[in-house]
Amino acid sequence: MGATSEVRSDMLIIVAAALVDADGRVLVQQRAEGRAMAGLWEFPGGKIEAGESAEAALVRELREELGIETQTACLAPAGFGTAMMVEGGQLFLLLYVCRKWQGIPRPLDAAELRWLRPHQLHDLPMPPADLPLIGLLDALI
């Protein structure tokens, strides 16, 4: 059996960033009312559009969601999480660590932003794919 480059239609790949400030805190955003999983806290990011690399999608998402600029070279792959989606299929969350960006993050597409130490993330309600990444960040930062 050979490898295939075909992505199954029941898989959704999401990219997200753990923005880390000079004090070792990580930025999380609260999903706005009226959206799926409203009220949960998550790492900023989103879907990869057709023709985009994961890193290019994350740079775009950070601009759209937070109003900040960064470059693909500033994104370090950290790990991934998975979860089953309500409508069936599996979600893959690719997490990158980013320590360098321009601008001040603003909640352009979220109810609220918080800067927290990784161990404090355990106290927040988060989507299933984000949860296993907390321990990883605690070890990395």
C-alpha cells in the first residue's frame, strides 16, 4: 500500500497559535455568542483555505481574528490535538507556538481575550481538541 495525498471529506484540519508573551503567558480567546461552541476558550486560528499552506493560513487567521501580523518563519510547530465532530468526522488541530508578532492582539472575532500561564488553562472550558495541548505548552514554556 502506498501513501495517498487525498484528504478524506470527513476530516477537518484547523491551525491555531499559542502566542507566548515575554512573561511566558499564552493568549486564548473566548468564542463569541451565536457560534458553535460559544463561550469556550480556544487558541486563535481557523481553517486552511484551498491552496494555502498551514502556516500561511495561520498568518491570515491571526490577522483576521486578532489584527496582528507575523510571518511563517515565526511559527514553530508544537503538536496536535484531535476530536470527533458533532456532525461526524474528525477534527485535527495543528498547534504552532509564536513568540514574535507586530501589533497588539484585539478580539476582532471573539468575545474576550486573556493572557494566562499554561497551567491556568486547565481552569477554562475549552474544546476537546485544545485540551491535550495544555500539558504540552506547560512543558514547552
